[in-house]
Amino acid sequence: MVVRAAPVQPMTEQRYSDQDIAAIERVIRERRDMRHFLPDPLPDGLLLRLVAAAHLAPSVGFMQPWRFLRITDGALRCRIHALVEAERLATAAALPSRNEEFLQVKIEGIRDCAEVLVASLMPDRAAHIVGRRTLPEMDIASVACAIQNMWLLARAEGIGLGWVSFFDPDKLAALLEMPAGARPVAILCIGRVPAFYPRPMFEDAGWGTRLPIEDVLFENTWKVGAGGTAPAY
């Protein structure tokens, strides 16, 4: 059997319209890690659409390592919040400077948002070696791509999403009765928001600024003296 390649379309037919490209650039530019939420429910069907968008993400070796747990039990949500609060205080205590300032920064909206999802790596990932033999962490990179898909669609829909990483993954896995080998990587707070931040909240609070392109784009070899290291606190 002869397998024929699909015909190559002219570039003009493959390119999106200027309006569509502008919309994509806008949602990338205006996406924010949200921590302030309104209690209003999401529009009907939107949560499933957000998860479907995540599920369309690329994954190394097409392993699709993402799993999402929807938290609908109020008491369980409070216990998750308690784990996050414990890590928030531990992080503040570990900071060499600005620890009191950090304690004033809101890092999550778990008790306020309409929906909480826990994004996790699936168990038995070791069986997937395509693209992971020398870079096993590509499984978590794939999950990050899935979350970004969800994030961008949420922003386009006027819905906020916040990625919470302040938790002990082993304790959260035990709390959610995850199977051996599964590993939570993100608590996602999703819901309507009073307003989107004009800039990333940590930038607004003076914790850093967006690096210039010349400090993140090099040619052929590493640019000596580039400001590619984030400040430590």
C-alpha cells in the first residue's frame, strides 16, 4: 500500500486571519494568575470545555499524563486550603528576606472561587519512555501545556484561573486518595473575578519585572552576562 502525503496548502490558506492572530496575542498578553474571585458559578458547560481544552494539549510521546480531580466537597476544599496555608507559612519562614512582606501577598482563592481542580500526573509514567528517556520531567512539562490551554480559554471567556503550587504533594496525594505513583502538581482555582490584574500580581507588588527579550533569547551559545537569573528572596 502506498501512503501518500497530504497535499501542502499554500501559506495563505494555512494562516489565520489578522483578527484571529490579534485575538490570540491578546489572550496571551492578558492572561493572569488570579487570586481574587467572586462566588458566582461558572456558565453551564464551561468547566467541561476548559478541561477539554486542556486535554487537547501536546504531550511527549502522546502519553497524555494529565489527570484532573474536581473538588466539590466543601470540607475537602477546606482541608486542601489548610495544606496550602501550612506551606505558605513555611515558605515565609524559609525566605532569607522579605518574609513579612510575602505574608501580605494573597497566593490563592481556594475558599472563594467557583471551582477547584487538582491537576495531577498519572501513575505508571515510567512505562512511557518516548521523549522521556533522558528528560523524564517532560511529563510535568506536558501537564503545564494542558494547564496553559485551560488558562487561555478561561481568560478569553472572562474567567479567572489561579495556579497554586504551595502544598506538600505527598500530603495532598494522600488526602485525595491518589494511587501510588500519581503526583499532584497544581491546585487550580477557577471562577469569575472582580477584575483582571493589569500586570502580574507579583510584578505589581514589586517582586520583579518582565525580563527583556534580549535576556532570554540567545543565538548559538549562551549569552555571557545576560540577566537570565531571577532574583532570590
